Amino acid sequence: MTSIFQRALGADFDRLHPRLQRRFGIASTDGLACVGTGVMERVWRGKAFTVPFLIAGTQRHVLFPDRGEQIPFTIENYPYLDRYGRETLTFVRTFEFPGARRRRFDATMVYSPRRRQLVDYLGTHQHLAVDLRLSVDDRGGLRIDTGEQRFREGRADFRLPGALSGSAQVHEWYDEELDRFRIEVRVAHRRFGPLFGYHGTFTTAEVDLRAAPVPAAVKPAREELRD
């Protein structure tokens, strides 16, 4: 089966660095997952007035108000078929802050044939669906920019206006000198400015899914069919 990133990038997938091709080329039929571990050199947040918004995000593992330097980090990418039969890839990021404060930032991605792009469902209940625009830079790194955002939960089904939505930019590439992946994430609001972000490095290891199933802890509590 073709991975969701291969479908979204098309021919540009071959322009990714080979290590990123391996990382983002996994599909549910491969029997493999990819787990990265490393350190985020800096995790930051916006000004004080953004804190209540970030605290609210902790309830469903979307955003959080904690900040720090040299924060241990894990990212879990497990491919599986969701209850609707869609090829899905988890992006579960865990940050270990001092004082045993563990924060998670969860997302699951699917490819939408209707939208012809990846859709990122944020949080434990997939209540936010976000369009993703992918591109490959000159060194084979992957850039992800968010587009339209929609709220999907129960009977609620609407597009978020610009005043209520933020934008995120993710840049991931392979550092040949360090022999590690590098990542930079920045979330901002066009009116309120920077909200949240982090940057750092990590290495990856493959997990054999033939020996054990996809952990329930990385799957959302609720799956949303509407993209």
C-alpha cells in the first residue's frame, strides 16, 4: 500500500532525503512503525494572554502552556486502518518537562481523495480537521503548512473563521553532520502573534508491528469520518 505522504506529495516524494522517505513511506501493510526520541532544545509559548487558551488545549492533547529548554521528546508514528478503513498515521508527540510534567500533542493524519491532500485531525477526539500543504525543500527536507480548519464533533460541523484559527508551520530535515533529524514547529495567530513552538533533534527506530499491535494509547478516543 502507498503511504499517505507518497499520495500527497506524488513525484515530489522522491525528492525527500532518503531518511525522510523511509520515515514517511510507511503504510499499514508494511508491519512497521517509526518512533523517534530526542531532545527539544527549546519549547516556547506566546505572551501571557495566550496561557488560558493553551491550558484549554491540554485537555485533549492539542497544545500546552509549558516551556523550557533541553526537553526530552518522543514522537510516535504508527500506521493503521481506522474504523472507516482509511490509511492513517499517528503523530503523537510527548514532552517530558521537569517535575514529572508530561505533555502530549496528538494528531492523526489521513489522505482525503476529495480534498486531494492530507487532513490532520488534532487531539484525542479528532474534533479539529486541518488541511495540510506539503512541499520539499532543496536539501530534501519536508515543509508542512496548515490551511483551512474545520470543527467536527457531534452535530457541530463548521469551518473555523480566521479570527478563531491559527496557522502552523512544520519543517523537518535530516542533518547529515549530526546524523539526526531536525524539526522546527511554529504555531501563530494572525492577530495575536506567536502562540507555541519548539525545535530540536531526534533519532528514530523502527518497531515491528508483527510482534505487537498498534498501542491503543496512540490512537484517538474518537474517530471522525468528516474531513
